[in-house]
Amino acid sequence: MTADQHARRLRAVRVRATVVAVLAVAVALVAAGVGLVVGLRTELTGDVRDAARARASDVARVIEAGRGVPAPTVTSADEEFLQVVEEDGTVVAASGNVEGLRALADLSPGESTSVDTPLDDDPFLVVAVGARDGDRELVVLDGRDASGVSDATDTVTWLLLIGLPVLLLLAAAATWFAVGRALRRVARAEAAQRRFVSDASHELRSPVATVRQHAEVALAHPDRTHIEALAGTVRDESVRMQRLVDDLLLLARADESALSLARHPVDLDDLVLEEVRRLRTVTGLRIDSTAVSAARVTGDPDALRRLVRNLGENAARYARTRVAFSLADSGDGRVRLVVQDDGPGIPAADRRRVFERFVRLDESRSREAGGAGLGLAIVAEVAAAHRGTVEAGEGEGEDRARFTVTLPSAGE
């Protein structure tokens, strides 16, 4: 797949994700809007119905008290009417605004309905309450103007019609940017994975080619082949491949957040002094450990040993004459390990990149001398797994390069 095809595929994914998200948000907002309008209408209608029923009940109580049928009155002639009717629909009494009119609703006690009246163009909500006047069964009708309900729900509906498109536009923009950001991370991860696989294949090809070359020479010229030399070459290249595979597996587990570490008190100064002794044995460099003091951390001894060794090997690889270790518990809950060398140093622009995988600042250096470019990446992963940090900087005095690892002290 070409870069253009890959970009088009990611763009199509971005568009589809945005469309699906907007449709889902639209369905949810429409459903919520409909529910809001229906609920508001029901609530307001219920309030009008309750007020009408309460007023009709007041009139019914007066009738049933034996005081006769009163002349009903209303507070607002434009918004309410009262009628007292018999079972056959005959109007017995009415408020002044509907006096002389027939019964405006045919309802049984407890019922309600909307009716058109001559009082207003908007319908009235009418509620019926039963009352007994001697031997007569009467019905008290109280009608209320329900235009306020329609006005309120119409206002909310218009606000929703204006607001929903705006919310959809905001949702679309947010989704577009969020998906784009996620896809950019995915694209970077895919590119890093492809680069990782390519670099790993290239690194493994070198020792495999060396073993194959020596084997072919041995087969072509068995009389000139020294078994000890061939076995030594195969052993060295096998060790090199094993270490590379181990490094790759460790980094792969770190990528999957599956880096399993033991948690024990570890005397970090013992690990540092162990590495100092090893470097004094295998190199001709001057190894300075005078600044190493006691310091204890909580972590995985093997992983911390690997961190110290990788730092030591990196410093020894580039040092001209000297490698210096310092270790101290600063008293603020942090332990600081510093490894310096008098090699060429690290340019300021490369001090973050140096912890990336398969990075060699001097690409012309041989792979045998320069390593696979995984050592410092492993240092960064191990430090992070111990809630610590590592940074590269400029050395002090005669030293040109400095690596500082900061870890929580034991008990923190």
C-alpha cells in the first residue's frame, strides 16, 4: 500500500467515523428533544387540569353543603369559565362570560377535554366534577385557557430546532478532530512498527550472514577450516542474536504494558559497583566510582542490573579514557544515578532521540562497535517501569556526556 493509498484509507475512516458519530448524536438528541417537548406539554397540561379541577371542586362543595347553586364567578373572563349543568345538559348556573350559552362540554364527572369557545381562538381545557343538589345530579364544568401550554412548548420546540443543528455541528467538529488525532497516533504507531520490524530484520540479518559466510567457507575449504575458530564465531554471533531477541522481547512487552517486574528492596550501589568491577575487567578504561554512596530502591533486581549495565556499556563504548559513576540518595525521596564519559558527547538536538529504538548518532559506526541501538531504549523503559526518569545531558569537567537516572527511594 502506497503512502497516498494509506492516507486515503485513513481519511475514509475519519469520514465514516464522523458520519456515524453525528448520526448517533442526532438520533439521541432528537429522541431527547421529543421527550422533552412531550414531557413539558404533559406537565403543563396537568397543572392547568389540576387548577381547573380544584376550582370546580370548590363550587361542588358549596352545592353539596345545601346552600343551593351559587352564581359562579371567575377571576379572568378571558381565561376561565364556569358552568353548572344537569344530566340532560341544561345549564343551571354560569359565570358571567358564558351566561346564556349552552353547555360548552358534555362530560361525566372526572372527565376532561379540550373544547373551542367563543371566549378565545385557542381551545380551553374543561374539567368536570360531580355534585348533588337534593335529588338532582349536577356537573360543575371549569374551563381554562390552555394557550400557555402551546406557547411554552412551541418556544422550546423552536429553541431545539435552532440548537440541535448547532450541537450536531459541534459534535461533528469534535469527532472529526478527535478521530483525526487518534488516526494520526495510529499512523505514527504503524510507521514505528514497520520501522521496528525493518530495523530488527536488518539487525538479525548481520549475525545470520556472518554465520552463513563462515559455514560456506568451511564447506568449500574444509582443509583450511579451524573448528575452534568456526565454533567461536558461531557462538559469538549466537550470543549476539540471543541478546538482540531478548531486547526485542523486553521492548515488545513494554509496548503491551506487560513488563512484569518484581518489587523488592534493592541496594542499587551494589549493582553499580558490580558493573564497575566488570568494566575494569573487560576494558582498559579508568573507571571512577568514588562518588558512589549507599542508596536503596524498590524494584526488580534483574531489570535494574540491566539498566546499570546498559548505561555502563554505552559509556564504555564511547569513552576515550574515562567513565565515572555517581550514586546518591538526595534525601527528597529520590535516588540519582549519574554515568558520565569523556567521549564525543551528545548534541543537544539528539538528547531525547537517543532513547528511541535503533538510534545510532554515528551511523557510520560499525554495528559490532555501536551495538543494535536498543540499550538506551531499554534503560528508558526500565526507568519508567520503576516510576523513574532518565535524561541525557552535557558532562561535567573533562566528561562530555552524562546520563542521569532518577528513581524513587525505597519506601516511597
